[in-house]
Amino acid sequence: MTETAMPAERAEEEDRTMRSAATLAFLAALVPAAAPAQPAEDIRADRFVLEKSEEGFVRMDRQTGAMSYCTLADGTLTCRMAADEKQAFETELDRLEKRVAALEGREPSSRSPLPSDAEIDKSISIMERFMRAFMNLVEEFSGRQQQPDRT
């Protein structure tokens, strides 16, 4: 090799090293952001472990033991659930879908949505008494203000 090729190879190697260091710094910054929101006392700096694999990264939660498979594409770290987590998620989803179906399939209550004539009459009677008492108060206060001061 010539002497001019050596500095170019060295520069290329340094460039790869810098990119690798930048990627690791980026991933280290993402690990705390990926953690679910928790009270401050529950957050531990060493909760997640990120290990390089052939196809990307494996992220392990030391607190729960949950594992996610992550890939880095276009500067974005994307994690997907492991098979056992996905199965648990799908089981919970199926349970919730059945619950929604059962709730939506309920028969409407036997009570009519409209009030009976007796209930309407009782409500009107209560409202009439309220309005009469209110109007009496209005007349009483307006009568006091209109009377001249005779002292």
C-alpha cells in the first residue's frame, strides 16, 4: 500500500469509531426515556441493560425481567415485544374484547326511558312551588327597595 492510502484508511476507521461512540451515546440517552413513567424513588439508573446482538439490540428490564428486541434504523431505536410478552398482551386484549362485547350486548333495563305521567305531574308540582316561592321573594325585595325612607 502507498503512504497516501494509510491516512485515508485511518481516517475512515476513526470515522467509524466516532459513529459507534455517537450511536452508543444516543442509545444510552434513550434507555431512561423508554422507561414507563414512575415515581422518582422507583427509577433506578441501572434498570435496563442494552446488549448488542446480530440483528440489533436486546433490551432487558432488570426489575421485571421483560425483554424487547430493538433495531436501529435512520437514527431511531425501535423496540418490539418478545414472544412471551406479545402472548400475554394478546391474551389481555382478547379478555378485554370479550368484556366489551358482553357489556355492549346487555339487554336494556326493563324500566322505560321516559317518565310516567305521575312522575311528570310530581315534577311539575315541585317546580311550580319553587317558582312561586322565588317570585314571592322577588316581589318582597323589590317592594322594599321602592318604598321611600320615612325616617
